[in-house]
Amino acid sequence: MRSHYCGQLNETQVDQEVALCGWVHRRRDHGGVIFLDLRDRDGIAQVVVDPDTPEAFANADRARNEFVLRIRGRIRLRPEGTQNPNMPTGMIEVLASDVEVLNTAATPPFQLDEHGKVGEETRLKHRYIDLRRPEMIDKLRLRSRITHSVRAYLESQGFLDIETPILTRATPEGARDYLVPSRTHPGEFFALPQSPQLFKQLLMVSGFDRYYQIAKCFRDEDLRADRQPEFTQIDLEASFVEESDIMSLTEDMIRQLFQDVLDVSLPAFPKMPYSEAMNRYGSDKPDLRIPLELIDVNDLMRDVDFKVFSGPAKADDGRVAALKVTGGAKLSRKEIDAYTDFVNIYGAKGLAWIKVNERAKGLEGLQSPIVKFMDGVVDELLTRVDAQDGDIIFFGADKARVVNEALGALRVKLGEDLDLYTQEWAPLWVVDFPMFEADDSGRLAALHHPFTAPSSSPEAFKADPANALSRAYDMVLNGTELGGGSIRIHDQAMQRAVFEVLGIGEEEAEEKFGFLLDALRFGAPPHGGLAFGLDRLVMLMSGAKTIREVIAFPKTQSAACLMTDAPGEVSADQLKELNIRLRQKAQQGGNGEA
């Protein structure tokens, strides 16, 4: 029905006859001549309809915004003075010989060029309208180019695209599973995969030594800007590899991707141990564009007359850290109070600070409600953080976890608020992660997943599992974890040892992972891999604020689809087929079953 997309037209095609299809973006009537801006996924073309073509003119006259039209006509240069060099098709227009109304349209719930005034709920409710916006089209086109580049790279490296099951069984991978009841096996459930982890390991055992997949994953967890209940991974696995092999391959892939899609040459990817990242930045995904660091001052604060500092400084799990902001003394008390409220979100009980007005004057040159308690350590403190006139020093004092989370988040917020960024892109590899982390009860849980190999020998691991490091690695870009992976356990005995540390007994291990443990007995090769979050990658490369902006049909932060009104109730007949009975909700003030 069309010969060209609207955005493909230019002045080299003058006098060509074309056929265009699209939506009316704008209609203007100028003294008997009708101008239509016709829009499709590639752009907008100006169409001129004059009364010399009565049928075309009549159809153009009744056309309104978002009507679907087919236009036939001849390309011509726009008259002098009406050209728009800022628009890709701004030098030409189409003189219509025929205008066909393919479909009418109701008045849209919002104008496409006024979406900024519309709430996100309205945009998600009418997502098919929202997706017509050029900004959304550009994001999804970018997403397509990204997946094309990734596929081309991995295929060139000998990787095979292999699908893995969506209906599988529940496995403990750090989040709640989405469960699917089975009609043919009453009382039993499938689980939607949180990742293809077990299946890609089985592919390695099967001899498919280079696998990849653009995989859908599902996790029933609390949402935020970079999370969705269903998301997409660039998943890959390879056999007979070390950490350096996977890291080198995927780093080259990301470099080529940025070059292909954005024409950007990424800088070096430094490697940083997890412990260093937490100590210097309070985060295992630090944004290296921000030149602020946490500095330990535990030793200085153990004997000060300020229990808020001395208490954590003496505690085994405590930390007192300083965060110096160059030029930050200009912050007002109102702004400091706002930052205090901000760190409270992360469990901090407050935010101590010192403004350095004139360092040469000693205590008299400092402004702070706490400086009177720190006589005797002030000079050494200022020297350690390299404080100069005009700086402000923020402090965190609590359990190390709280200090890291609070000051780590404050560091990022200060970088954003004060525009402290020193470069556009800052990639990083974080390595040497702990195998386990302890919960509040002291029980150990896998920091990544229970199939990650420890970096120590089996004997050393069994002797001190709580302090074991893993063969895991995360790729970080601008403070976002793009992807994470590890060398996997390929030895059955080691896998059972890890399960034992996690409190997964032999019976439970057989029930949940028996097929994997069985497979490890039959010549499993050394293998490892990595999974990138495709949605996060597109979000970063497009400059979007949330991954909802780069997913065609996303869920809200309450895991609902406003457009389809999902999740929704199902009929009693469907429930009966699945052998499921719902308990009735208690009526307010009644005695019904809850």
C-alpha cells in the first residue's frame, strides 16, 4: 500500500510519485489549501491538498488527528521561506493527487506532543497511543538495533541461540517465583524461570559449549525504576573458560555494541574487588563518574566524647566514614536537612556534618554542631579527607551495612544534584565477591546464586566457608549493574558442599536440583557465563529514566498492566479445571473465612 515511509523522503526525490500510509499528526486549513502532517514510524511528511482534486480535498477536509490515511502524490520542493532545515523532511512536501481515509479515530486521550503534561498511568492505560510518539519509537528502534548487534557479535564468536523452557520448576534463586497451576497434575505447579540458569548449565553438560539466548525471566519481587516482574536477559554460557575469558568476550561485545549503535568508544574497564568498592563507594556498583569517596575514620573516632561516633567505631560490625564534598560549604541548612531526610530512607539515624570555612583558624574556622566533641582529632581528620576552605564533610556512623547504603546513596544523589560528573561513560568490573552474606539471624545465603564456584580449593572452602570468595564478576556502567556472572560449580561434591553451607539438606537438594546433581556426574566440563539486563542496557543507552520507557508494554510498580487490566479474576470453571478453590474474603464486620 505504500512506496516509502514518511521519514525517508528528501529533496533528491523531487518529482517522484509516492504512496504514503500513516496517521494524521496535524491538520491545518490555510485559505482553501489543506496541509496534513502525515506520521509513521520513520517520521513526518507534509502533504498539501488543494481544491483541484475534489475527492482528495473532501477526504482531507474531514480528516482529523490520528485518522489513518493513504496518500498518493508527487514530491516537490517547499516554496522559499516555508522550508524547515531542522526537520529531516523539511525541504520537501507531497502534493496529493489522492487521499484515502483508511480509518477514522476517536479523539485520543492525550495529544502526542503534550505527553509531558499527562500522568504515567494515563500513558500506560493507552500505551498503543503512547507508543506512537517519536520518542518511544526511537527507544524501541534502539532496542532492536542493540539486540541485532549483540546477536551478530555472539554468532560471530560461535555461540548458538538455544531456547530453554518457560514452564519449569521452582528453584531458590533469591526472589519469589511466579507459579502456574497444572491441570493435568492436580495440586502441582510449574514455576516461571527467574533465569535460564540450570538449563544453560545442562547445555554445557550436553556439549553445546557456546550458548546464548535473549531470554524472558520472571521474578515476583518488589519493584523499582530498574525492575519489572518480567524482564529480558542477554544470557550466555561457555565451556572450558576462565573468568578472564568471559570478561574479555563480553567486554568486547559491549564495546562493539556502543560503537555500532551510539558511535561511542568506551574507556578502559578497570577491575575492582568487591571489598574495595564497598569501602570506597559504599556500593558494589559504584558510579565512577562521581569523584567522591567514603573515607574510614574509625580509628580517629574511638575515643571522642561523642557516643554517636565512638560507639560504632568500637563495634565489630560498626563503621564511621566521612564523605568530603569539594565546595559543598555553600549548601544551605535547608538543603542539608533535606539530605538528612534522604539518608534516613536507608536506615541512617542522622547526618552529621562539618563546614570548613577557614581551615587555618582551627576550630573557629569550622561550622558544625558536633565539632565541639572532636577536639584533638580535628586536624588529623581534615588532613585525612584533604579538606580545604569551602568544603563540607558528611559523616555516617552505624553498622557498616547502614553506613555503606546511606553514604553510598548520598554520594550518588550529591553527584546528580551538584552535577559532579567528570565523564559521560564509566565502565567497571567488580570482582572477588564473597560467596555468602549473612541475614539478620546469621544464616548464610548465596550472594549471587548457589551454583557459583568458590575461588578457593574444596579443602579451604570447607574449612572456612563464611569467608570464602567466589569466582563471580559484575559489569557496571555509570552506577548500574549491566550484568553479572560467574564460573559455575562443575563438580558434584563441591555443589553438595555449597548446598550444605546454605542449609539445603541432601533430601531437599535431590528434590529441587536432583537433575542437575545427576548431570554433574556425567562429565560436566568447567563452564561459566554472564547475563546482561537488556532493559537496563537500553535504558542507559537511550537516556531513559526507567526501564518502563524502553519496554513496549510494561507493568506498573505494583506489577499490574493498566492497559489489559491484568492480573484479573478468572472464572469458576477455569479454577475448577485446575482443582483450585479460592477462600472468600471476609466481609467488613462479618465472620466469613478470610
